[in-house]
Amino acid sequence: MPLQVTLVSAEAEVWSGEASLVVAKTVEGEIGFMAGHEPVLAILASGQVRITTAGGEKIVADAADGFVSVENDQVTIVAGEAALAS
């Protein structure tokens, strides 16, 4: 079962969809999430969010100033600033 992922900035939704893996940088270090992960609420550090979609595509976004929440295979990343990396 894939993760349902939503990445939003203060201005707009940056990306949403199904993923097999999400890796985000928090103030306590980098953390990865897969289906079945324990609930987490962490402060997002400035850095990259790396998403591997359910189809195997790699999505990279730069994000800062926010939080990441994981519960029931739902990953929500809310950032003050976020944009897909070019």
C-alpha cells in the first residue's frame, strides 16, 4: 500500500500523489517514511524533500520553515517555502 503524500508551501500545493518513500530533513536529522511508519510530527529543516513515487519516479523539492506529519500512511509536509528543484 503506497503512502498518500501532500507537499504544500504557504502559497500553493507543490506536489501530491502516491509514493513508496519520502525522505525529509528535520531539525533532528534526515528521516525516511515508508508505508506502515509510526506516527511522526517533526519540525522541517531547510533542505530537500525526496519523494519516490509509486511508479518509481524521483521528485525533489527544496523546502524550509515548516513541519512534517505522518499518520495512517498519510504524509503531509507544510513548508513556509517549497518548490520543485529544477
